[in-house]
Amino acid sequence: MFTLRPATQADQKAIKDLIREVGINPMGLDWRRFVVAEDEAGQFIGCGQVKPHRDGTHELASIAVKKGWRRQGVARAIIERLQAKHGRPLWLTCVNHLIPFYEPFGFVEVTDLDQMTAYYRRAKRFMKLVQLLSRQRYYLAVMVWAVGNED
Ligand SMILES: CC(C)(COP(=O)(O)OP(=O)(O)OC[C@H]1O[C@@H](n2cnc3c(N)ncnc32)[C@H](O)[C@@H]1OP(=O)(O)O)[C@@H](O)C(=O)NCCC(=O)NCCS
């Protein structure tokens, strides 16, 4: 069993450590925006946040769960809590193999640069360059849980 709660300042280190451990974007990890999951003993086991950007968009970000707690619905609970709190539209970026993970939550991949806001256009262009230079087969996907995508 696990529970969710808004983060406190005391969670800042655990958030940073987990994000570093899983190797996702380490920028903008202000605990005030985070929801954290904890086990029955009150130990931190996962987190997620919604980050505001200057272009007015909101990004579902920093979704991470400790290894021993994966595939038990922790990320699902965090994502659904953040969706309920912030509503649409929410954007995100992820490696392409995680597209099927986000689709059941209503996120749809956006491939047309003209449909992206400035922040995601820049991120996509930058990652395309990194991909070309490093010859990686994966790519950075931009997804949106948009107004009008309701099913
Ligand atoms: C991706 C991650 C957050 C998933 O956390 P989790 O707690 O194991 O996910 P959940 O148990 O809530 O899974 C929710 C659903 O997604 C599925 N799922 C979980 N991981 C998946 C993956 N890597 N690919 C596809 N589907 C996945 C689960 O099977 C589950 O489906 P179900 O409800 O039909 O059974 C976790 O593996 C992680 O921390 N990875 C490293 C950090 C990372 O990559 N974060 C995403 C940044 S964009």
C-alpha cells in the first residue's frame, strides 16, 4: 500500500536524488509543485509535478518511481492526481518508448512543430540535433493531453 501527499521541503533531497538516479531532466525540481508517494512506513517511493513554462504551457514532469515499487500503480496514481488538480491542457516530453505508457491517460503525440508552443519546438529541435549527433535510435516525443481530445 502507498499514499500520495503534497511534497514538503523535507522531500527536496529525495526528489532530487530519485530524478538523478533515473536520469531524467534535473532542472526545475522545486518541491512546492510536487506530489509524492510514500509507503506505509512513510518512506518516499515516487514523485511527479506540473511545471509552468514562460510560454503559458504546463508540463507534466519528473514522474519517477523507485525500482522496488514499479508496476504497482504508483505512477498512475501520481499522474491521475496531477491531471485532476491541473486539468487540460498538459504537455509532456518523453523518450518514444514511453508513448504507450502515457496514451492511456489521454496524452496524444504531437509531431507537427506548428502545433507546438515555443518551448516544445525548441526542445524538439534541440533533441533532434542531439539524436543526429549521437546516432541514437530513440527520439524525444512531445505529447499533449489537450482540450478537445476528450474520449
Ligand atoms: C515510467 C515509470 C514512472 C512507471 O512507473 P510505475 O509506477 O511502474 O507505473 P504504473 O505501475 O503506475 O503503471 C501504469 C500503467 O503503465 C504500464 N507501464 C508501466 N511502465 C511502463 C513502461 N515502461 N512502458 C509501457 N507501459 C508501462 C503499467 O503496466 C500500467 O498499466 P496497467 O494499469 O494496464 O497495468 C517508472 O518505470 C520510472 O520511474 N521510470 C524511470 C523514470 C522515467 O522514465 N520517468 C518518465 C519520464 S518521461
